[in-house]
Amino acid sequence: MRQQNAVTSPLYAKRATLAAKIPHFWALVFEQCPPEVDQHIQPSDSKVFSECLETLEVSRFEIDDPMGSPRSFSVKFGFSPNEYFEDKVLEKKFWFRRAHEGWMGLVSEPVKIHWKKGKDLTGGLTDAAVKLWDAKKVASIANGNAKAKDSNLPEYQALTKKIELNEETSLSFFAWFGFVSSWRYVSAEESEAATAAESERREKRRKGQKVDEEPEESGDDHQQTEVYPPGEEIATIIAEDLWPQAIKYYSTFITSISYGPS
């Protein structure tokens, strides 16, 4: 992945310069996105993209970090001034981490979207996710970084109630910015310790020594406060398919309007 990044980065930079000269390039790319992503884009989301999405960028921000993972990445959307939110850039980072229990995957942090009055397409989900995230950080500091029970926080109750109220409606794509994990959040410190422990287990297996079992998963239901369960899948498709194959998707659109549906 590091070698591929070194080769492709200059090409993507050149593509960005060319794409900037094509009206609605990234909006049209999303218009032809894979069905796994398209099914989560509501008509109101398409309106935002078509009216003000200007740029998209995926970067492997830990690619040169010996303590990080080349599988970590960020997705950065650039928008023109619009009627929906104040932000010109919405960036969401995903860290690839390992948990003590053996789970590996992407984790993220909720991103604050500064919605204009009456324009929140997520129905308050992203704001509630950010409030719970901040409350958990404050509680952790107050408890000396000891694990506190999230369900005792009023922000936890507020978010679970809001998720229940939104279960019968189609989630806006922008609720994706509130995604945390398809399992549970794993810190950099836990991931480093878990990786070291796994390396130690592998070395013991190689030597034929007895290996300690991985810790069992806790009984906490972290998904009760996950606002966007398919978040990891969508992030991966954007980073590994939509972003590198953007010209293909744009060309598909051009072909469809030139020759009509097949």
C-alpha cells in the first residue's frame, strides 16, 4: 500500500487539477456510485451534492507513520457556500485498529456539521453523536481515564432515543459523519497494546509454547448509539473504489447521456 500510494499520489494530484475544470465532476461521480453507496444517498443528499459539492479527496494520513497503519485514511469533501451548512470542508478520518478481543477494523470520531437553522438533514443525529462523544471524553477525564458506563450519561439516553425515532425513516448520507465503529471504538493505545500482544502470541506459537487466549468480548451493546451502522463499508468503498475509479464513474455518466440506457 505504501508503494502504491507513492506511485498514485502524483496522478491523483494531476486528476484533481483537471477535475476542477469540469463542472459538477464529483457530483456526477456520486450520481454513478456503486449501489452499496447509492442506496444510502437520499434525494435531499443528491440535491446537496449537485448544488455545492466541489472536491473530494482521500488521503492515507498514517502512511509514513511507523506507529500508524497504511490502511487508515481520511475522506475530505469540499463544498461551495450553500443553504444547508456553514462548513466549506467536511473531513472524516478513519483509523485501522486492533482490539484486545482480536477484532480489527476502522474506527472514527463524530464530525460536527454546522447546520443552518431548519436544514439538518440528519434530524439531529450528528449533533447528538458529537455531544455523546464529548461527554464520554469529559467522563473519562473525571474518572482518571477509567472506563465509565456510557449508559449513565444523559447524552447516551438522548442519542438512543433519537436513533429509535429515526429507525422508521431513511437516513441521510450525512449521518455517516456521525459514525464511530461497526463494533466499538478502539483507542490508539489499546490498538498498540493489542498488536504487541498478538505479535507475542505468534512468536510463542512459532516456538511451540502455550498461548494465552484472547480476552472475551464485553457484554456492552455499543451499537445502541451507533448512528450509521454501514459507515465502515461506505468509507471503504469510497476510499478503495469510488475515489481511485472516479474517471470511470464519470465516463459512465457521459456515456449514459450520449447513448442512453443500454
